[in-house]
Amino acid sequence: MFRDAQGLELTCASATAAAAYDHTIDGYLLNRFNVSQRLKSCLAEDPDFCMAHVLRSAFSMMSFNEANVEFARTSLAKAQTLAPRTSPREQAHVAALSHWISGEHDRTLAAWSAIATQWPHDILAFRMHHLLGFWCGRPELLFAQAETTLSHYGRELPAYGTVLACRAFAHEECGSYLIAENCAREAIAIDASDVWATHALAHVFEMQGRRAEGIAFLSAMEPHWEGGNNLLHHLWWHRALYHIEREEFDAALSLYDDRFRDLNSITTTAMPDLYIDIQNAASALWRLERHGVDIGERWQEIAAKAQPRIGDCRNPFTLPHWVLALARAGHHAEAVHFIKGMEDFVLRNVGDLSPLVRTVALPLCNAILARADGRSMEAVDLMRPALATMHRLGGSHAQQDLLEQMFLSFAESAGSAADQTLILERIRGRRALPPERSIGWREAARSH
């Protein structure tokens, strides 16, 4: 019997295979670009390593790309054939993955939480629960799991920094900014290359309006990011948001071209339509355009990648970004076709995803298209019922701010003072930072 770095039983052929597995887990936890290569080396050491096949399936699902789901199923099938000779914990991972592939996110989260509760040092279950819970708009689950798991961890355990980083982000999303900042800084002190901890602190700066501090912090941390994956793009996107708030639009546009949407970078060329990169790009361009910045033909590059993603609703939060890109690029027919693909997805009854697409994502996407057609009041009417449930699409407060600003913009175009007041009251009631201190809200806030 072998054990992983956390001391948990691991069913594999050799100590070398177990070490390769730990190396892969480290790559995942620290957002390393070469994590897939690490996993290949692990499987080369032991082709019948059940948890390695679980990882291969999970990594495919983490792309939130329907085109990769079949590969995830194949990897899961291999894991299922190997599972009977493994431990109950490993078998539970196989079962959880089956729920995820089926689109049953609530059952997946419950399964990972059960694993993390019964085996508190199972850092993989903890981290995947954190990931999916975030994309299900469930920060309270992240918060609860982080508190439970932290009670079983100390500095002597190798994944302590990861637990701190996840706790930091959970607290930030739940509005506990002091705890979030302290945890993030402690995690960074343990490992400055922990970009999830850096990311959590970047969110704190965003939510508290500490833009100059955020720019300086991210600039200082950048030397530690060598070998990172696409999360680096998201950190540069955060820095661009700080610059937009300071009306330093040229700096934000330079970050777009040279950092988070650099089409020649190894991370972008490897996955040019990765969900979070599309979100970064579309949300930045919309904000810049709203403030009068000429962004040239940049919408066209994103819109051109939408066609293969028609009917792909694995990450519902990305859907409005795709439709926004198509609409802003002037591709009306393609936007209609994209929305039709969403409607077809709903009819397939894919777990928890289809109801979410039907009740939240579709109204938002139809609202975007209505506004593009000049039907501003219809856009407001379509979007208004979804305001209370938009968070279930996933995304952080900083990311959801795009959708909220869009509603304000639609209401302004429609001349609906009541709806402008509605969204401003929501913002004032739910955020620590007054809208008067945010560039996207301050003009409306002064008159409502």
C-alpha cells in the first residue's frame, strides 16, 4: 500500500507512481501550465492507476467545454473498471466524477464535500469542491467547507497554503475582507507562486476600491508567476479593472493586447477559447467601450470562436459573454443561432444545467440581443426577473458586476428611471464600496 503526500491511502503500482501523482496534484493546486504533462508522466508510471484516470477525466471537465466531455467519459470508464480494487475514498471520487459529467452539480458538490469531511486531508476533493461551488454561485458552500477543512490542517501539512488560499477567496466572496486578506497574505508568505492566494487578495483590493495598491501588488507578484496557467490572464484582467477605474484606459488596453488576450502566448494558443479567457476579454472590451474607448476590431476575434461552442452550456456564466461578443461584432444571425443552441440544450435536460440555462442564461442572452437590436425596454424586461438569480451562473462579484452594469446601461438606454433605481439599490445594499466610487456606477448614483 502506498500513500500520497497528505498521508492518504493510494492504490497504485509503485512509490514512483505515487510521487508522480503528488507532483500532478501540486501542479493542479498551484495552477501550473504543465499539469497535463505531469499527469502523462504519472500514467506512464502506472497505466492502471485509478486516481490518475480520475484526474485525467477531471482535467477534461475543468475546461468546461462540451467537446472534451466525451474524453472525460472515456477516462471515467477506465477509472470505473479499476475502482473495485481501490479504497472507499478512491471509489467515492469515481462516483463524484460521474455526477459531474452528467451535469448533476448539486450531487457532485455533495459527494466531494462528503469525501472532504470523512477524509479531511483529501485536498483534491476539497479543491474541486471549491472550483465547482464557485461556478455554481455557492460561496456559502466554499466558506463552510474551508472552515471545516482548516480545522484539520496546520503548517506541517504540504497543502496548508492551498487551504488558506481557498479560505481567503471564500471569505472575500462572502464579504469578510479582513479575514480574506490575512489568509491570502499568509498563503503567499508560504509560497509566493500560489496564484490562487494572489487572486484572492486581488479581489479584496477590487471590492474595497484599493486600486493603486492592487496595481502595485500584482506588479510586484508577477516575477513569481513563471510556469503558470491561464489564471495569470485573469490576474492581468484584474489589473486592467484597476486601471479602468482610474480612467487609465490605454494601460488597460495594453494589458488586453499584451497580457490577458495575447494571441501568441503559449497559454492562449493552447486553449484559445477557454471559458475564463472569453469572460476576461468580453467583459473588459464592454467596459472600455462603455467609457468611449475605441477598441477597433477586437470583438471580431472573440466572435469568430463562438461557432464551435454553439450548444455548449457547460459553463453557463460564459454564455452571455459569447452572445455579447457576437452582438458587439455585428453578427446578429450568429447570435440568434447561438441562442437557439442554448434552447436545444435546455430540451436535453442535462442535470442541473438545463434549468439554469432556461431560467437565467437565456433571459440574459435574449436581453443582450434585444439591446443590440435597439429594443432597450424589452432588454430590461427580459433581464429584470433574472437579477435575483444571476449569481447562480457562477462568477465572482467582480465578474458579475458586468451583468449588473449591463442592466444599468439597458435601463439608461430605455429611459427607465425606476429600473436604474432598482439596480442601484441592489448595489448599495450588497456591496461595501459605494457606487459613487466605481466608474461604471458613479454617474447614475449621483442622480438616483
